[in-house]
Amino acid sequence: MRVRGMTLLEVMVALAIFAVAGLTVVRTVSQQLVGLTLLEEKTIATWVADNRQVEVALRKNWPGLSWTNGKEEMAGQTWYWRWRGVETQDSNFRALDVEVRSEEKAKNPRMSLRTYVSR
């Protein structure tokens, strides 16, 4: 009776295939983690922007045309926000733009929202 096993070349090819598959799985999981982190940041930034919009609405302030800046602690992080009013064609309405950044001097906001308020 003759027993036949795998040759060294066959074993090396199989290991190479498993290594490539393993690297692909690790890369995919890593991309998912990055995506989840960005989604979490955008969600929290949206909450901060919503808070600013609600604050303006509750105070019944007519939003000025210059930026108003501030910061807020949420989810263990400091968020930097700013808002301003924007003229519309109807003098009874004004657009309210809100921007939220995770860093005070960040070039691009994490979240930008626009809503409209009436007199």
C-alpha cells in the first residue's frame, strides 16, 4: 500500500492562498472600523447642530448675519460650532446655517445643516 501526501510546493501554494485571504479579511475589517468611527462622529456632530437650531428656535432670536461661535461637550469630546443667519427673498424668513467641527481650526466642518426660521 502506497501513501501519498502533499508536496512542499502544494503546501506553499495553499499557505500563500490563505495568507492573501487573511490579509483581505483584515483590510476589510479595518475599513469597517474606520467607517463606523466616521459615522459615529457625524451622528454626534448632527446632534450638536440640532441643539443649536433648537436653541435659536426656543429663544425666538432673529438670527444675525454674522457668525456666532461656541463649543459644547458631547460624548466625551469637545465640539466647536458656529451659526449665522442668511437673508432670503422673504423678509419674514431667514435661513439658519449651522456648522460643527471636531477641532476648533479645522478647515472643513464635520456637519453642516440649514434650516429656516420665521419672525
